[in-house]
Amino acid sequence: MQHQLRIYQVKAGRMDDWVEMWRSDVLPIRRRLGFSVLGPWIIHDESRFVWIVGHDNFSEANAAFYNSPERAALEPQIPKYLDKVEAWMLDSVGV
């Protein structure tokens, strides 16, 4: 399983709205495409939304996500909520 850490800078005062949109719109698309989702978490003092998403074939599934009509329909809404999106692929070191 390949995982990606995603950190979003949410616009001031928009966290509740963003979380609602993420739960109702983004999360179902990811799950429909076979992603596992860890999180989400909020860093309130910094207005950050953090989550980890995984898939056995992350690159292909992520391309399918971004090319889906459902995700394209969300694109105009994203700037209302987010100032910045950061994402990093994670490599497990085992425990």
C-alpha cells in the first residue's frame, strides 16, 4: 500500500464548511476508487486540515480521481475553502 500525506491550509473561518464538503464530496469519490483513508485531523491554531490517503496503485488511482467528472465538478469550489495544498508520498520504515 502506498500512502500520501496531504496538508491543506484552509481559509480563515471556512474549516467547518471545508470538512463538510470533504466528507460529503471528496471522501466518497476517493473511497469509490478504492482508496483507504486515514484521518482526517485538524490543527485548529493554524487552520490546517491533515489526512493520509492510500492505495495499492496510488499513481494510477490518483490520476483516475483527478480525471473523474465528479472531481472536476468540485474544482470551482476548492478555492472557496483552501489557500494551499501540500502532498507528500510516504515511505514506510516498518515498526
